[in-house]
Amino acid sequence: MATVPTLATILSNVKTQIEAVSSIGNVLDRPRDAVNPEDFDTLFIDTTSGTVRCWIIDIGTSDTLEDVAGNLFITTRTVSVEGFLAFNQTDNSQSTFQALVDAVQSKINGNSSIFGTYPLFADTGTSIQVDFATLGNVLCHHASIQFLVESTEVVS
């Protein structure tokens, strides 16, 4: 039986896998807020392309809590990966973004190196929504990829 990792381990592994995608841009391990233009550039602007190109990992609330030993629990949580790429109608940014979304999904789906076990896709599947969103004042391609994970948690 595989060991169920901690949520911190899962999030670190998800970040590492996404960063391995070629030309992915910035990968943030939690939601961030840009207080000033310099913060915006540091957080969301890819230094190679000079445009918004970033991915943000976030966690949802615990869906289930299973007592496995004393104060050790296994929780089921939703993990969300939000991707942004500045829209550019002259360079076919849509196909570039779709390729990035496909690569991120491929890195996540069934990847036991991230989860210790596989993500819980059997009942719920990976939810992917692709649309447009504004990040700062930049129109972006946007994707939200959500999936369930099991993690261990000590509750006192």
C-alpha cells in the first residue's frame, strides 16, 4: 500500500511537476496579491516572454476526514491550478495556451510521484475550465484545473 503524503508534500510535488513543463512561466505555490506594479511584474510576468504567463496552485476545503490513528487523519481536498497567458491575437496565443494546459494536465493526471497514490479521478474526474479572465489589467487566456487528493493531517 502506498503512503499517503502530507498536503505540503503534494503541493510541493505539483509545483515541481508544473515547473518542468517547457515555457510554463511563473509557478506560484499559493495565491498572491500584487500591491504595486513591481509586485505584479515579479509575480505574474514571465521574464523570458515579457508577458503574463503564470500558474497558481491553491487548495480548497477538506471534503472528508477519516480517522486512521489517534489524531492522524486522511483528508480529501480539492486542489486547483489556475493558469494565465496574456491574450495576443497576432501570435496565435490560443494554441500556445492550449498546449500548456494539456501539458499541465498530463503532468498531473495519474502521476504517482506527486501523490504517493493516484489522484482521485475515478469518481469525479479532473475538472478543466478554459475561458478568458483579466489579471491586473491584462486580458488573458485562463484555465482552472481542479482535482481531488488524499493527504495526511495531524489534528490536535
